[in-house]
Amino acid sequence: MTQSSPAAAAHLFSPLQIREVHFRNRIGVSPMCEYSSVDGFANDWHLVHLGSRAVGGAAMVITEAAAVLADGRISPDDLGVWKDDHIPMLSRIFRFIEDHGAAPGMQLAHAGRKASTAAPWNGGGALDESERGWRPIYGPSAIPFSPASPTPRAMDEAGIGRVVQAFAEAAHRAREAGARVLEIHAAHGYLLHSFLSPLSNTRNDCYGGSFDNRTLVLREVVQAVRQTWPATLPLFVRISATDWFEGGWTIEDSVGLAKQLQRLSVDLIDCSSGGAAPNATIPAGPGFQVPFAERIRREAAIATGAVGMITSPEQADHILRTGQADVVFLARELLRDPYWPLRAADQLHQNGPWPKQYSRAKRT
């Protein structure tokens, strides 16, 4: 199937078609780690957390980062999709999301050298085996994330192959569970991003050195996933568009990567940033990452998603009307208000996707 090209400028409540999936508007629920699983299993927390955002009117609801291998979790409490036993509860959640008008999605991830850490409310520090952590953790090179982090084991080619296969198998399980959108997590300093960034990848084999070598693992993952993920369904990739650090990954690199991924039948680049260096200076502010989505969309001719401190309906609508991105992904704002899309429709004088159970609350 031919790759979808970026849509013409639209507003927040314009429908969108990517491959055979119809999105009722341009609002996506960004993956947000919940640290609420046991042995990778989704549970009633995930049903309510994700389901309420579908009821609230978003067009797509994407799970938090789901580990493709048990030793690829950020924390012992992460969601997982590394075994078939995870499928039934995910299937229940995805059915609920789809029954309420949203496209259910799953983000596949491997934490790499940032694995085996505590949940944020428990300090977020590295965990050893006595604290439900594990060793080894893995990276492209034996470079720890920070002075307080354990040193990862540099992956050999067999280990890389194991990860590539794990992503493909996880994609199959996601589809078995009923996911309609799949996103590969290659951002925020986790394994795939750490192969991309010169800050964490100092290899001298086919997976290190040049730009093409450093992007090879991600391209292999995308190709393996596309072989099992249906051609009728969208595939997204989340990237850190820049490391915000001298000598690191840049926006120019991201444009080049997006061109490679477009040729591999990726449909959308989800444009975040940072995560490779703990002391990076990030100029965070409203919409600070939106220019990355705009530039990648324009120069790589691929659809993009804008994310990061997008809070008001007018701001989100402006991003789309001015052609800076094709969708907006919200995270913290949807934690504050799961029904933000319904409120946005009211403020923008659009028809919001009100569930019939709540229709009596709709302003006329």
C-alpha cells in the first residue's frame, strides 16, 4: 500500500483517514507511563484510564510504553506485551475504546540503558536485584545514562536480533488484542533512540558510526514490524527530534531519518525531544516542540504529530490550521481533564463526539 502523504491543513475536529483507519478528529492520547502493572499485565486501572479518554472524545487512545521483553521495562511496574498471556485484558480494553469511537493503539518499547528503575513516586532511581530490578541492562555501548546509573552491557548482534524479533512478535500480539494503531518508541533515551544518538552509541560495527549505521536498528525493527503488522493499519514512530545537547542527535538527523522511515511504510512521525542526556538544557514552553513536527512534515513529506505543552483548544487548533502538524497528541492535559476534547469542541463551536450517556450535559 502506498504511503499516506500529509493531509492539507485542517482544523482540530476535521476527520482523518490513515490507511483503513478513520479518526473522528485530530486529537490523540499520547502514551503515558502508569507504572501500575504486575508482570506486565494490564488491569482495571488501564481500562478506566484509557477508556475514559475514549469516552472523552479523543480520536486515538495509545497505551503507555509496552515492553517487548521483560528486561526491556523501564520499571518492574510497566505494561508489557512480551507474552501471549497479556492479550486477553488488552483485548477487553481495546474493545471498550473502539466501542466508544476511538482507535485503540499500542506503543511498543524497550527501555535499554534506562531499564530497571523505580516508579517516579518512588524516586525513579536504579533498582538492583534485591529491589525487584534486574541485571544486565542493555545499550548500544557500555555508557551509563548518568553517573548514578548502572553501566549497560553493549549488545552483540545476537542480542540486537533478539530485540528486533521481540518487536515483531509484540506487534503481532497487539493486533491479536485488537489494536488499530501501532507506535514504535524510538525517543527519550530508550534503546532505539540510544542507537540513534552519538551520545550513547560509540560502536564501530554496522550499527555505529555513520548516520546510516546508527539508524539501522530502528529500520530493522520497522521492517520486521511491517512484516507482521497489517498493511491496512497505520504505523507511527515516536522520535526525539533533537537531543538538545552538543554532539548529539539533531533536527537535521530527524529529517533524514523521517525520509528513510517514509520509504519503509511508516505513516506518521510523533515528534518529541530530549531524553538522551540527563543534563541537557531544554527550553520547555508552550508548543516548544511543534517546530520539529512542522519541519519534518515539510521536508520529509510525511505526516507528523505535535506534542508537548499543548494545553488550550485554540493552541491545538492553530497548529493544525497552519499546517504545522497533522494531529496533536496530548498527555498531561488529558490527565487533568479526560474530557478535554468535548470542552474543546464547545469552545471552538464544533460538534463534539458526546457519548449518548452524557448528551444531556452538552451545551446547546
